[in-house]
Amino acid sequence: MRPQRKNTRYCENPLPRVYNSTRVLTALTRLLGLDNAGKTTLLEKIKSIYLSHAPAPRQGAQPPTVGQNMSTIPLPSPLPPIYLKIWDIGGQESLRNLWTQYYTSSHAIVFVVDSTDKARIEECRDVLEIVVDAEDTEGIPILMLANKQDREESLEVEEIKEVFNKIAERLSARDSRVLPISALTGTGVKESVEWLVTRIMRNKEYRPPLMR
Ligand SMILES: Nc1nc2c(ncn2[C@@H]2O[C@H](COP(=O)(O)OP(=O)(O)OP(=O)(O)O)[C@@H](O)[C@H]2O)c(=O)[nH]1
Ligand SMILES: [Mg+2]
């Protein structure tokens, strides 16, 4: 008799069995933004909200991301029956030129801004401008998140909007939004996911989600 092989394949998020067979669509979302913006914390927070047993992120617990992290989030009803595959990509300057390779396969982009980092807000705008101007991001929803709103010194969302106004004009033809969040406490995170999935579905003729 042949020895039984152990399945050792690593699987970060085994998907719950309760999902019925009609749930077959997958949309790819990329979390972009400068280093220290809170992308990994946001991904961890989303996991803790939508996946059972995923722990909530703790302040300062995430080391800077050198490559990328990915999680698949099955969205609960009444949201559309879709899996959101979220990629958190390192934001250090040396890693940013790698972002372009992900644009064509993305159904939405989430650009995370550290609202407390006033010194780099212009850099942040310049980087977002490059993302928005890239040919392969044309027509896909872009969500800008003014993160770290739990911190007293953070810029208000209206102040962030002002900085990004110039870009917003160029985005007028497509779905975009600026929302205030705290990836740490979770304020605004569900609303952000809901905005994303609604816009991805609305855009499905232009960039159809994948069949699983
Ligand atoms: N107070 C507060 N701190 C936050 C929040 N989000 C992230 N942080 C902190 O900000 C720091 C950076 O967070 P990360 O999630 O590692 O940032 P990142 O965007 O993934 O950074 P890179 O991987 O270098 O691109 C950590 O100390 C987090 O705990 C937030 O909403 N509020
Ligand atoms: Mg990170």
C-alpha cells in the first residue's frame, strides 16, 4: 500500500464551507500608499472583521512589508456574493516601481494615507498622481483612505481632500472617494469595504471579476 501523503500546502485562509456554489466571483484589490501608511494594519483589521479567528491588529506589531501579503475575504450577505482578494504591497520607495505590474489585474485600488504624516503629504499626492495617471489603472475605482483618524494630530478628511483636489478633478470620470478611517480601531473600515465592493460590481462590464 502506498503511504498516505500529508497535505502540507500552506493555506492562510481556508474559506468557510457555508459558502454556497453561487459565490464564484473574485475581485482583486491592491492596497497602495507610502510606507508606514497603515496598509498591513488595514488588511489585518479587515481579516479580523470578516474572518473568524483572525486577531485584531495591535499598534506597532507589523514590521515594514518588504514584499506583499494577501488574504481572501468572503463577503457576508447582504453584500454581493464575492470574494475580495486583497493584496497589501510594501510602500517603501524602492518597492514602488513594482506596483505597476499589478495594475492590469486589479479591480480596484485602495490608496492609504497616513493623516498624521503632514511632512510627506505632498509626496503622498505625487505618488497617487503616478498611480492615477498609469494607463492600466484607467477606469477602475480608486478609494483614498485618510487613515489614523484616531490620532489627535491627524489631518481632518476635508484637509486631506484639499490636498488631493487636483487629482480628484482628473478622477471625475470614474469612481473615486476619500473616506476617513482608523485601521487600528476599525472606524470606517466596513464602510470602506462596502464602498469598494459596490463600485467593483458597478464596474463589472469594464473589468469583470474573475470566476473562481
Ligand atoms: N494610531 C494608529 N496607528 C496606526 C493605524 N494604522 C497603522 N498604524 C500604525 O502605523 C504603523 C505602520 O503601519 P503598517 O500597517 O505597518 O504600515 P504599512 O503601510 O503596511 O507600511 P509598509 O509595509 O512599510 O508599506 C504601525 O506602527 C501601525 O501600528 C491607525 O489607524 N491608527
Ligand atoms: Mg506593510
